[in-house]
Amino acid sequence: MGAMIQRRSALPVLAGLAAGLALAGSVQSALAQDFRSCVAQIRSQAVSQGVSPATADRMLGNVQPEPKVLELMDNQPEFKTPIWDYLATLVDEEKVAQGRELLRRHAATLAEAERLYGVDRHTVVAVWGVESDFGQVSGRWALPQALATVACQAPRRRDYFRGELISTLKIVDRGDLRPEKLMGSWAGAFGHTQFMPSTYLRLAVDGDGDGRRDLVDSIPDALHSTANYLKRAGWVSGAAWGYEVRVPEGYSGPTGRNPKQPLSSWSSRGVARLDGGALTGSGNAGLLMPAGRNGPAFLVFKNYDAAYSYNGADSYALAISLLSDRLKGRPGIRTPWPTDDPGLSRAQRRELQELLIARGYDVGKPDGAIGAMTRAAIKDVEARLGLPQTGRAGYKVYAALKGRG
């Protein structure tokens, strides 16, 4: 009798579970159908804009959505990472040394790009270093899959990504690149200097004279195209991007890249060069204080805006600008960041991972990339040390692990 009662009472539970599974299956089926319908619309739009049906079918015929892409859309490092962490990895001694070697190795190509477009070669190489670590990290997503996902399922900017997907089809259709070369970021940026597909169509140039614009396998094409981009973004030949300044204690005046003001206006507010000298530069400038009143400050000019246009984030534009200075042999930032836990260079991040591995944590390969396993290990270490559990690869955890070596 007891067993019979138990079986009968389980029936509603099983029925509910079956109904839930059926509903979930129905939702998934509807989402899949919506995705296929969206891709079909994009195919039709691309063909109407001149893409051959064969290319459209080849690129979109078997494309499937990738949920991870949508997660990455809401976790962009330029907007999520403390600026001292962001710059510590992008403007470190390792990158400066690599950049100087590449300046030497590609001197002829860079000199020609500088002559044609009037853009400082150090800035071009800085973009290359920040965007793809000089071609070593250019992205792992197949562009048709990534762009179809955001064009059809993203919570915002679907029309923009639809246009980028169609531009991707046009690049292949015009013979610049083969489909298997189209690997890039979740948002569709690809190649040595991470052009978006629509930017590729507008501004990529043939730098090596082979009749094709190939920013994936041709370094001359990538460097010339980057110089062309910056020129079109308003680069002023021979002018500085800006420089670090000192602001008076208690400063409460305007800040930000825009609106720009005459140097005389900044001088009247007590803004001066770090050495106390008079402000110099061509044109009006904005006062950038990326970490607030207690951190470094910079006067920025029109060439800073050209770098900013590449990605639309001050942290990014500062990385480009500061790396270009370091490649010229100039010093880095001299004013400390307002933190007692500064960021780590890539070499220090690799060493941090090695220290974690030595203590039995599985963080994968010690490559300096801070992924989920490394963050989990750091949280455990922070808990053991009585620190707030952030999972951040900062100096405090690094120093503590080294001290306990």
C-alpha cells in the first residue's frame, strides 16, 4: 500500500517535469526558428547589396548561434577593468621591447606608411601592440557565427551587427580573404590591427602591392591600413597626442576629452607640466583625469581623439598614446594611481599563475591571461589571507604569494 501511494504521489511531479521539459523544448525550438529566420533575412539583404548567392550560402548556410558571444558583449575590459590593471598589461616592459624590435624590423614599411599618411610610426605600432599583441592574439571566433549571434540575438545594436555581417560577406565576395581567415573578436574585429568589417571595406589599403587588402596575413597591409584609418580620423602630422600634467590641489574645474579649451584657459586654472613648465601644444586641449582628482592627469589634443575613435574608450586611447611614448623612449606615467593594490604586468601575471600552480591550484597554462580558473584560485587565496574575495590579479595577492614562497 505504501509503495502504491508513493507512486501515485509522484505522478503529478513527473507530469510537471515532463511539461516543463516540453515547454523548454518549445522555447528552444522557437528561438532556433527565429535565428534561422533572421539569418535568412540577412542573406537576402546581402544578396540585394551585390553579394553573390554562392558566397552568402557558403558563409551562412550552416551558421549556429554561440551564447558565449552574448556573455562577452557585457564584459568588455575597456569599461569593466580598473584603468591601472588595464594599462599595466598593455603598456609593460615586455610590450615596449617587442614594439621597438618590430619598429626596427619593419622600418621600411613604416617609413613608407608615415610618408603616405603622415601618421607617426610609433602610434601605428602601438595600435598593433594593443589590438593583437603584434598579431599574436587576434581572436578565436569565426566571424559569421559571432556576428550572426549578435545580429540576431543581442539585446542591443542588432542593426549595427547585421551591417557588419553583410560587410564580412562582401570582403569574401570581393576576393580579399578566404572564409577560414575570418577569425576575430566576439564583435567581429579581426586582423593584426582588429578592423571591423565595415571599416575594412572603407579604409583597408594594399600596402604590399599584391592587389589585395589582407590585414590578416600581410603586415604591410595592416600597418598602412592603420595609418590610413588614423589619418581619416583627423590625425595631425607632427603634433603630440598630449602629455601628463599637474593640477592644483582641490581642483574642481572641467574635465574630460571634450569640450577642449585653449591652453591659456588651463594655465589660468593652475594646470602645469609636471616639471612646472609652461603648457605647450597645437590647438585646444581637454583635461583627462581617468582615475579622478587624486590620480594622473593629462592634457589631450586632437591626435588623442584619433586614437580614441579606434575603440571609443579613454582607457584604450591612453594605452595607445602611452605605449607610443614608451616606444619613442619617453618615460611612462609618473603620478601614482590612487590605489594601494596596483595592477600587474603580463610577466607578473604569469609568475602569479606559477605561484598558484606551485600551491596546488589548477589554473591551466601560466600564460598571463586571467580566466575563470585563475580567478577562482585567487579568491581562495584571498579568503585564506583574510582579504576581500575579488578574484582580481592585483599586487597584494602577488606579493603575499611571493612572500610565502
